[in-house]
Amino acid sequence: MAYTVGQVAKAARVTVRTLHHYDEIGLLSPSGRTAAGYRRYDDADLERLQHIRFYRELGFPLEEIAAILDDPTADPAAHLRRQHELLSGRIGKLQEMVTAIELAMEARRMNINLTPEERFEVFGDFDPDAHAEEAEQRWGGTDAYQESNRRVARYSKEDWLRNKAENEDWGRRFVEVMASGAAADSPEAMALAEEHRQLIGRWFYDCSYEIHTGLADMYMADPRFTAHYEAIAPGMAAYLHEAIHANAITRA
């Protein structure tokens, strides 16, 4: 089929002036013209325009796009693969930016009143706001979540350091049970899973067994949480997940 410049501009969401410019610089010249000299584009022209738009979206200058598309050694599949790789990388970077912004917003909303130096002293490289973000997604409208907000807003550096010490002590003893070869549903492991639930209840909100198992699922589903526990001991995220579920079933 042959398409007018207006049809191509509308379909590709570019201006007619842009298409004229592409023609003038030799980036996209229409395959044909009418007897009156009007441009006519075919399907191959539209495919080339699609590639141009992809590369432009990725920030490539027009001269470099022309060199890429006119490379005689490249084929359409190669262009698509390259664009897929570039777009995937860009999506990953953008998602990292979105996550960082969301965490910063959550930290402000949660009123963790610490200086950057104090935050590093208390939390190190671990970001406590990631927990708050996930809790809001799951339980943002609950009384438990509101209670957590109220408590956290009052905590001082000393409070956070006590919380850190308690969690590190719990983590040390939990790793010892893991290393002993005890099963995740053993009494020792379940007792520490229960202590983990009570720690949350003492510092943040009344952590029901339903909420606790939801957190356990999140520890496996969200790579940020998995990485946190795996940094303490390899296999800890999965072991804790199983122990929490086993404890909830037993207590119920």
C-alpha cells in the first residue's frame, strides 16, 4: 500500500514537518511520489520510521540513527534485538529511579527523624523504609499501619539502636538454629519465628499471624527483602519463610 505524508504523520504521531525534514536529510525518503510530486510511503518506509522513532526515544542523534539503519550488515531482526536490549536497560534504570523516589517519599511520610549520619549508624546499607512501603501496599488502611506510623514518629536514635540490637540478637540465634540442622518447622525454629512476630508487635504494630505470614511471603517475593536476609546467612529468607508459616499453622 501507499500512504500519504499526512497518513504516516497521523499513524506515527509525528508532524508532517518532521517527515519532510527526515526526507531532506536522507534519513527517511519515501519510496515513491505521485505525478504531482507528492510523497508516497510504503510498508518498508513505515518499518524504517518505527526504527527511527525507537532510536530517537532512546536519545540517539539523527546522524547516528542513519548510520545504524544503513549498515548493510544489519538485518531487521538485529535492529529489534538491539532496541529490545536498550529499552529493557532503560526500563530497569527508570524503575530503579522510581523505587528510590518512592522510598524517599515514604521516609518523609513515615517521619523517621534521623540525620543521614544517624540513619547510617542505625541501619547501615539496609533501608527500613522498604518495609514501610510494602506494609502500606498491603495494609495501608488498617489500624495496625496507623499505629506503626504513630510509634515510629516518636522514636529517637536511641530507640532505633535498641531495636537494632534486639533484631541482631534475634538474628544471631536464628542463624544458630539454622546451622544446627533443625528443620524450619522444629520447635526451636518456630519459637524464634514467634519471637520475630512479637518483635514487630513490640516496636511497630500488633502483628497478627495473618500479617506475619504475609510478611514471610514478601521476604521471598521481593528481592530487596530476600537480599537483606540472605546477607545475614545464605538460605535464611526461605528458612524464615517456612518457620513463620509453620508457627502460624501450629498456633492456629
